[in-house]
Amino acid sequence: MSLEQIGFTLPPGRSRPESARPAAPDDSATGGRLSGEAGVADAAGGTDGLRGALGAGLRFVVLGPVRIWHGSRALPIRTPQEQAMLCVLLLRRGSTATVSELVDAVWETPPPQAIAALRTYAWRLRRALGPGVLLTDAGGYALRFHPEALDLDVCQGYEAQAKDAMRERDPHKARKLLHMADLLWDGQPLAGVPGPYAYAQRSRLEEWRLALLEKGLELDLELGRHAEAVSELTALIPEHPMRERLRALLMLALYRSGRQAEALGVYTDTRRLLAEELGVEPNPELARLHQRILRADPALTGRQEFPADEEPAYTPPPRPAQLPAGAVDFTGRATAVNTLRERLLNAHGTVMAVSAVRGLGGAGKTALAVHVAQAIREHFPDGQLFVDLVGQGPRPAAPAAVLGMFLRALGTPPAEIPEGLHERAALYRSTLADRRVLVLLDNAHDTAQVRPLLPGTPGCATLITSRSTMVDLDGVHMIDLSVMEPGDALALFTRIVGDQRASAEPQACRQAVAACGYLPLAIRVAASRLATRPGWTINTLTRRLADVHRRLQELRAGDLAVQTSFEFGYAQLNASQAHAFRVLALCDGPDVSLTAAAAALDTPVGQTERILESLVDSCLLESIAPGRYRYHDLLRLYARSCAVRDERPETRAAAFSRILDFYLSSAARVYAIERPGDRLIDHLTPIEHLGQNFPDASTALAWLFTEADCLLACAYQAAKSSEDDVACRAADLLLVTRELVDSGASSFPYVVADNSVWKSAHAAGGVGAEYGVDVPLAGGSLAEKGKQQADAEVSRTDLATGALTAACYASNIRGVIAIYQRRYEEAEEHFREALHGFRSSDNFSGIATALCNLSRVHAATGRTDSAIELAMQGIDLWKSLGAHRTLLMADSQ
């Protein structure tokens, strides 16, 4: 059927391209269509005689294979790259394209001689097109041609006239115009043209054609052509299976054809396809149509006719209500709820309200956001929008696609939704102007993804959840969501497992939520497992969670899994971030300093800080103070599992060895400052690039008491090593740290409250009772445990160095233990053994220590005079060494 046969002519001033269907009268020999080289003028003879001024008679085709026509002749385009260059110049509508723009448009990876090649293509095109068409302008090229010479312009003219006809309420005329526009298309636009520019334009043109087809099919349904629409839609949908608008039109066409069951079947197939391929539900428009077909809505039978002088009644814009259901057992978070509620309800003011909830995976960001949004939804009468931005997935949601969904939900016809991101964002902001809509953006990837989705005027409010900081989002109010308070965590656990069950085992409940690290997701998973296993006691669950090697496996129930939540964040890390995340979890310390982390990673401090701060931004580490970082307990377990899986054993061993050496070298430097002349550390070889340097004694001891728990945790961990060298260094670190804590605490009153340091240090050396520290130990008394530790230290240090000094300190420890067991004769024997060893090695600090300890034995056994004499000898010796801090301790004895 020709354009004339459908009863309509082209717009005034435009001629029907002979390259469009039907074919030119003289191309019958080629099967109704000219081939790409048909009628090409002889290259030697030239073609200038075929054309007049400004390319008169030339026509350009881009809505199919790219061609240049002069009359019924096809002019030569020798290479695909020439086609790509021609497309750029045609679609710029006469404006100049620079050489660099053309290079980027024609090639993905430009060849070395790209500019020379462009000159060749330009020469060939200029020869084919004739004079005055392809011009060199300002270092680039421009194509001059009449607007009606490009089939794309002709098609846009038909579309514009069709819109005018629809505004004039003439659907018959509009349908004819759209049909004529469709006749200009010949398969895929820009078919076979290479290059980034052609690829992008091809996608745009294909989408535009689909929109034209959809609008034409809508008019067919409006005009009662249901059977024809069914036929065309049945052919189109397999080519575009994810196009929900086409499926909606097919459902409506089938229903109006009296085929209700088939229409419902289309929806069922669509829902299954979207679930399998994308994991999503059909859009709200399609779901509403399905419900209307189910109830046989009379309004679906055809379009409503209105008399010429009567306008249809006003239809209010759609009011989306997309918020998910809130958690029925939502617990706690009162401060965060109140803060967000107050902030978001200020949206009626002069400033647009934007709040963001940030936290590690499993902290309950989505549950909090949905709870708050549901609580305040009545304050946003024009609707609520919701989307999961899949920020931690491999392919976060594209802002343009989200805007398309939002615009459809707000009542914008699909055909009127523009293609570009910026155009969609502008229409979205215009649509929301003067409305009060709440927008919930869940699981955002970063600011770039969020920014186009923000409303532009006050009245609307936006709530965002993310693991990113969003610091570069102007005006955002950020809430950092941490783990739950123990009381709230226990309340959530109890609500899930039931009051009766929880009240029967209160201690086990507290142990369970503590093993979950007070992380809401972990608590919910653990409690849900328990709730579905009536044969388990809470103690059963607690025992299973006590195994740290299997704890993450235990925290899995159905599609909820703590480890899966962590994996999303881990997958976003680059190589250096992932390596740091794994390696720093290997040490048992409660936290890690920046300098210790730099030692473990073997990277400069500045680079280490950038990596660790990026992990903080990703909610995989917590910054508890400047230069100090900490894992959540469950994240540490996950990081260690990643280290076992992704790091070689020798890499893990080397990293742990470096941090052990850092602690040992630093502690030895503190010891050398605090106890000048003491021989305890003579056998240690300083590791200059690892140890911490200290300007004075106060700084050194301050560092010691800050790092003591980390030092001791690392030493305990290393002591279990099967490597003799590692175990010996662990023994050195334990002994040095214990001695330093003993001598330094009295001179730092502000540390007295930190009982954990003393407790750890004294347990390490076996002398916890010396300061009245009550440490329950399974399997024996504190003194007996200390004696075992002291014996182990002697064995390890002798193995390490064979040094007499270490053995003397171990004897000294045994003596202190014996004092508190009231075995004074044994204590004196140990102290004299230590004294003899210290004297033989000229360890004057050790001699002073042993003398003062002997003084304590004499005082306890009634030998007051000798006790005073021994104590004064020790004090005098310490004074001669300049160890004034230790004198405070000696005087107290």
C-alpha cells in the first residue's frame, strides 16, 4: 500500500522519499528495493551532473540501511566508516562536527591514522555529493541539505501533525499520519553502521519507533480495530518481550475482542517472565489493568464518546501508594524515628527535606525508613513513591529507568516520557511541583544515582537508605545507624520467639543477642530459626552460635542471611580495599590503630588511611576515634572467612608477623624509655621501619595504655602458633607489656579506671592478684593459671634466645604468685634466684625489682628491719637509674 493509497499526502513542501516503501518504479529488477550500490554513478565519470545547487535532488535515509539517493539512483558510500561519518553529519542537522568529535564518534579505539582516514572519507563523500554539500568549517565538517531531504525529518513532521490531530480530537487523521510515518522505516535504523555515536543513536531511534507504534496501536484500539491490533501486537511482543506497555495493549485488545481468558493469560506470562529474568513484579499500570479485566470493568469496553460541545470530566492525577508494608515487630530506634519524622515533616517549609539513613549491612536501615514513611504518609496526600535502587548489587538501578517508573506512576503517558536522563529528571520535577509526595529511595549506591531522583521544590520529602556517606549531596540530613542497644535487641528477640519462651531462659536470650553482635538482621534471623524449631531451647541456639567458625552459617534462615548482606558490600571493593578488609581482621585485638594497620598492610600511613577511610565510608569498618578503627564482630568473622578463601597462607602469615613485630618493637621502645639500663630487652633486635617512635616518656606510656589490649590480644594469639619464632616473640611481648603496665600505672592516675588493661596484663603474667584483680578462670585458681603461664614463658623465651634475663623475670613472677598464696619461703627462693640472675647479667633495674619484692617477703614474715633495708637498696638503685615513675610503686610497697 502506497502513501497515496491510504488517502493522505505528505506535509506541504515535503516529497515522499523514493527510498521508502513502495520502491521506485525502476527498481523492480532488484525485487522491489534498490541494493546499496544500485545505480551508482561511475567513479571515473563523476556524478556532479546529477545534482544542482545545495544538493538539489538529494535524499538521505537513516531509518534503515544508510543510503544517499539522487532521484532513483543510489550514490556510493564505500566503507562502514564513511557511513558512520555521514550519520554524524546528518543527525547534527547542518551544525559543524569537529575532527575530534568525528574520531570519537566513528571509532571505539581510533587507529593511529584516524585523522588522515577522516580526510579520505570526506573527500569521497564530497565527490559523491557534489559541490556545496559537504563543507570544511572551523577545523571540522558540516553537511548542508534541505530539511525535507532527510527521512528522519519527514517522520518527525508526520508525528507532529499526528499530535495536532489528536489535540483537535481527530483520531482517524492522527492514525493515518502515524501509519505514513511507519512506512518510512526499513528495518533497524542506521543498520550496520559502526561506532559509538551510531550505537547510541540507533538505540534512541529504535525506542522512538516503538513509541510511535504504541501510539498508533492505542489509536487502533480507540477506533475499534481490536483484531488488527491483536495481530500486530502478537508479532511485536516477541521482539520486545520486556516492553510492558505492549503487553498492556495486547491485554486490552484481547479483552475488547471478547477473549478475557487470553488477556488474563498474557498478564500471567508477563509476571512469570519478569520474575525469572529481573526478579521484579509488573508495573502498577499493568497490575491495575489486570484487576480491571478480572472484574470486567465496563470502562474497558471502548473509548468514551463526548458530544462536540462537551468536555470530559476532570480526572485527578494518579496518587501512587508504593510503600512496602512495615515490619510488624519493629522495635526500638526511638531517637532515629523521632529525628527523621521531625525532619521530613518540615517539607512544607521553604527548604526541601532530604534525609539519609546510613549503616552497615543488616543494621535495619530499610526497616527504619519504611516504618517512618508509613507513620507519616498521611502528611503526603499526593502519594508515596518507592524504589529499591539495588545499590549493592552488580548492576545498580539506572536513574533514567527509575524516573520512567516514577513518571508512569504519577500519570505520565508512556509515549510522552522523554528518553534522556536530564529530560526525564526535568519532567519529573515539573510533575512533582505543587504536590506533596514522599519519595523513599532504598539501597542507594551513591550520590550520582540519587541526585536525578530528588524533587526540585519544597512540599515533597525524600528519604534515602544507603551504605555510602552521601557527603556530597547538598542539604542532606544524615543519620548513622549503628547496632541496637542491648535492651532493644533483647526486646526484638523476645517479640519474635515469644514472651513465654524467652522468660524461661533469660540468660540464654542475652547470650544469643550478644553473639549476634546486636545486629538487627542477625537477631531476626536467629530468632526466626528458633521460632520455627519448637524442639530447640534457646540454649541450643546459643551453643550453636558460640562456635565462631560456624556462626555466620547459623545466621541464615530462608532468603535472609547475614553473610549475604555482607557479601554485597564486599563485592563493591577494589583490590586494595578488599585486601585491607581481609588482612586487618586476622589479629584478635579489639580495634586497630592507623600505624599498626600500615605495618600489617606494609603500606605508607597516608595510603593506609585513605584505604581505611574508604572502608569506613562503605560501612565495613567503624572509625571509633581519629586514627583508630574497629570491625563489628560479625563483620570480622566474615572478613576472616574471606581471608582464608582469597588470601594465600603465606600472605596471611606475613601480615600477622608484621603487626606482631610492630607491637613488639614499639613496646620495646617504651620499655627502653621507662626502664633505662634494664637488660630485659637486650636480646630484641629493633625493627626500625615497623616500631612506633616516641618523643618522650609521657607519649610512650600513653601509647602503651591505649594499645595494651591490642598488644596482649596479639600476643595471646601468637602464643598459640606452631611456629617457634612467632611463639617466642609472643612471649617477649607478653612479658614486656606486663612489666610496663605494672610500672606505669601508678604514674598515670587517669588510667586507673581502665581495669581491663591491668586485668589482661596481669593475667598474661600470672600476677593478677597483685592488684586485687578478680579474674574468674576455668580449671584452676588465678595463681595456678599464672604459674602455668610463667612456666610457658620460661620455656618460650629460653627457646627463643637462651637469655638469662627472661628466665629471671619469670622467676620473679613465680615469687609474686607465691606471696599471694602465702607460700613465703618459696617466694623468697624465687626472688633470690631472680636476684642472682639479674646481678650476674648486670640488670640493675631487675636487681631493684627483686630487692623490693624480697622486702615484701621479709615484711610479711616479721623481719621489719631487713625489709626496710632491702626496700631502700632497691629505691636507691632506681634513683640512680633515673626511673622515677617506678619509685612511686616501690614507695607504695
